[in-house]
Amino acid sequence: MATEAARSHSLMTRVSHWGITASFVLLFGTGAAIYDHRPRFHIGTSVLALPRIPLWLAITASPRLIHYIFAAVFVLFGAAYYAWGWYKGHFKHFILDRNDIANLVPMQLYYLALRKDPPQHGRYNPLQKLAYSAVLFVIAPLIAVTGAAMLPLPMFHPLARIFVGGVLFWHFALMSVLCVFVVGHLVMVLATGFIKNMKPMLAGDSQPHGRALRETGLGTGRCVDIHVGGASARIDQSLRRPTG
């Protein structure tokens, strides 16, 4: 099967993507410096000590101030993206339906090279939908909430009571999961073509005049996918028969 054609991205998607990416890098670096200052968590009556993060990954210049500033930037970009996504119906692409749930295992088998062809899917495959939904609707909001609960502002302190085991532990654990997602995302970007994937995220469209053609081997015949801007169509060449 040919690799998926690079997709076009709206201006809001591109701006929010890079704004959140820059915020994430700075939040990780400053968060590493804050964590390294005291790499232990109090969970009930127990103390969990963890190894330090390498110094070269930390931003040690005014880490708390920078962390607070870019946490606000992260939230603002995220809120703008959520508002736009719900208004435009953008998030419907990430919602798992019944067929997606049934195809989660077959898709994983394909990635593990235990299945020749992937199950048929739309713009995003079932595993992509599961990962994006988890990050967008669970992990990222909880990171923001746990971060707010640790701010030196009494109005947010009641939020800490929601998280059994300590809000700091949850914040660190959720951020760790997000880091795993980011690493996996970067691996997939590199594996499927760095330049091909970066063009639409920088310019909005990976093909001249918004057009792209792709041949695939899905189904019983050869298909051609035609993408024009945000619209797409699939023509099954096996349905075309000689007339002579």
C-alpha cells in the first residue's frame, strides 16, 4: 500500500500547532528544571523518589516564571483551537465510531507487520483517532487542570483535592504520557516522509494548486484518490471496462 498523501491543513490548525509545539518545548525544559530541584513525590504517606532528568534537557534560567508564562500561552492556543474545532466540526475526524473500534486490533496488526493490508478507514485510521482523542479530550485538559491546581493562587487550590495521590504526581504522569505521544508522532512523521508531512503544516497544502493524485491497492481493484483543497474522491479503476 502506498503511503497516505500529505493532507492540507487550515490556517488555524497550523498556527495553533506551532504555538502549542513551541509552548510544549519550553514547558518541558522548564518543567524538567523544576522537577530536578526535588525529584520525589509524596503519595499518601509514601515518598516516591525518581531519577533526575539530564541537565541538557532542562531550561534552568528562571524556570518557574517561564513555565507560568508558556503554560498560559499553551492554554490560550489550546482554547482557541478547541473553540474553532467545535464551531467548524473539525473534531468529527477524531471521534471513534463502531467500525473504528472493531478495526483497532487489525490496524495494530498491520503496524506490527502481522497483516498485509490495513483495514479501510477515512482521513485518520482507528489508532490515530484513539491517540488524538485521548490527547485532545483527556490528557491535555488534565495537564492544564493539574497545572492550575499548583499555581500560587488560592482560587485554584480546591482542584488539587480531585487528584488522589497528589496533584504533582498526576501532572508529571500526564506530561510523561504526552511525551510518549509526541515521540511516537515524530517517529511517524519521519517514517512517512519528513518533507512531505512538513509542507502542508507550514504552507497549508502539499501539492501545487491544492491537487494531489494517489494510487492505492485497497479493495479489489486499483483506486485513484483525488484531493482538491479539502475535498476528496476515490475512483475505482476496476469499474472501468473497455467499450470496444
